[in-house]
Amino acid sequence: MIEFINYYLIPGITLGSIYALGAVGISMIFGVLRFAHFAHGDLMTVGAYGALTAVWVFDIAPLLAIPVAIALAVIAALLCDRLFYKPLRELPTIYTVIASFGVALILRSLVQVLWGTESQVYSSGFQKPLVYFDTFRIATRHVQIIVATLAIALALHVFLAYSKLGRCMRAVADDASLARVAGIDTDSVIRWTWIIGAALAAVAGVFVGLDTDVHTNLGWNMLLPMFAAALLGGIGKPLGAITGGLIIGIAEECVSYPFFGEALLSPSYKSAVAFIIMIALLLFRPRGLFNGRLL
């Protein structure tokens, strides 16, 4: 059992935390702007490389480089919205969805031109894990990722539930036309949705680099499980996306544990878990666990 906790459950919670942060942005953008943002993973990549640059230039810890990652991802998101998405806002949603694929390719290509195509790491060398009760082991980076995600989830809940901007965002997500008639500045809400979504994506990107490495397909490889997490929690339900992310992450890691003497699924196929869950949800519970919007 302790082996299951050390090598499957804790890594699963860590991976789920990363999925959760990315899925929240996807869910919020869909709730307010009504389109699936397929460039969201590449905003994670931009943030991860922004932090990598800060680590190189200022010789600081990756967590201290998060503000740089957030700044770069937010600038990229706002520019993409202004240049590519806003002109298409009055057209059918499919135009914006297709445009987001193009934006993903643009962002990835810019990253490759500016930083190259080789994988990078924030820090090299072996990090000794924390050991409790002689048997329970957990990596320091996993503690940092899980605790930070819990803090962000709590802050996001307080923001959406009690702040004026949070209430405005929920109103626009429920009915944008009615919110506009009620005097809500929808353009400001859209702008802040991009800022918050990009900031969370940047943090998720830094966490991926902290847990593994930084490469140009970092965010793209995370896109399917993040969408699965958003669907599982309910599209347009940010806190549901956090729950969905944790479930997807834990499921992906735990299916390779030999519960009955043999692994349920080979580790090389664990990414299929997110796809299976997503298809099952679309077939049997399209509104997700928290009764979100239909795609």
C-alpha cells in the first residue's frame, strides 16, 4: 500500500493538479467566450519558457520565476485575442475554434524560434525526497505543486463567489446579452477572463517543467487531458474543472498499478485514460459532474 501511495497516488495528485490549473482556464474561456480554446496548451508552453528565461537570467528558483511566466503568457493571450479572436467574435463559433488551432501553431513556432527545440530543465541534479515514518516518501516539488494548487483553488473560489468582478464573470457566463443590458462591461470581463486563464496556464506550465522538463510540445501534450478534465467537471464550472483535473490525473497514474498482480494498463498507454473518460462523458453525461454547459 505504501508503494501505491508513494509512486502512484502522490504523482497522480501532482499530475491532476497541473491538469486542474489548465482545465480551469479552458472552462472559464468557454463559459465567457463560448468557444473551445485549442491554443491554451501553448500558453502553458509560453509561460514555462518565460520562467526558464528568468531562471537563466536572474539565477532564481523556478517558483520565484512564476511572475515572469504569468506576465509573458498574459501578454500573449491578450495580443492573440486582440489580433485573432476579437475580429471573429460576431461570426459562428467554429471560425474562432479553427483560428485557435492556427494560434497554437503560431505560438509553438515562436517558442521554437526564440528558445530552440531542445528539451530544457529548470535545475539539474538529484533532489532528495522528504521521508516520513521511514516509509512515506514525497518529492519536494510535488509538495510545492499540490500546496500551490490548493491555495490557488481556494483563492479562485473566494474571487468568483465574493468579488464584484467574479460575480460579473458569472453573469456574463450565464447570459452575456442580459449582462450587457444590466450595465456590465463585457469587454472588461472578457479581458480579465483571458488574464486569469493565461495566468493559470502559465503556472501549470511552470509546474510541468518543475516536475519533468520544458519542451516545445509541453502544453500541446497536456491539451487532451485538460479538456477531458474540463468536461468531467462541467464546461463553464471552474471549480468543477479542478475536481475533474484531479480525477483524470489520479486515474492516469493509478491504472498502471498492479492491483491484481498485473497492471490494468501499460504506462505507455495511460494517456488513453483521459480520452476514454472524455468519450464516455460525451455519451452518457455531457454536462459533466457539476452540470455545466453543453458543447
